[in-house]
Amino acid sequence: MNKFIKGFYFAWKGLVYAFRTQINFKVEVIAALFVIALSYNLDLDTTEWLWICTAIAVVLITELTNTAIETLVDLVSPEFNPKAGIIKDISASVVLIAGLFALIIAILILLPKIFHAA
């Protein structure tokens, strides 16, 4: 049980590290909080909430994974290496795709409600 509880501590440490050191993660967390507040005010139904929460989770998970991959690449290849750069670029593109996915979901769910409320 002690190892299980320590696992939460280490996971929390990873989140704190990402939030303190990664500007993109900070921006994404702030954007997520804004979208959650907006969604609450627009009175989303359960299915809409599930899509919004999924989009937020996918973006944050991919950003954390990108941070882990970039940190590992820097450890393994501290000097410039074109292949290390390719790995970092591909990792960043995963976050880009997740962000576009989240933007499409936000447009499809939130924009009609915003225009209807206006």
C-alpha cells in the first residue's frame, strides 16, 4: 500500500514540474480552466461534457508525454543530433494534433451555444 501511495506523490511531482517549467503546459491548464468555466455557464449536457473533458485530457496527456520525451532526448543526446531533433519535432506534432482535435470539439460544442445565448 505504501508503494501505491508513493506513486501518487511522484505523479504529483511530475505535474508540478511540468507546470513550473513548461509554459505550454501552463497555458493549456489555464485554457482548460477557462473552457470548464465557460462550459459550466453554457449548461452542457452529459455527452457534451464528456467530449470537452476528453479533449482537455488528451491535450494535457500529450503535453506531459511530449515533456517526458524531450527530457529523455536531452538526457540521451545532450549535443546537437539531427535525429534527436526529429524525435522532438514528432513529439511536439502529437500535441499539435491533440490541440487541433480539442479546438474542433470546442467549436462544434461551444460556438453554437454561445451564439444561441447571445
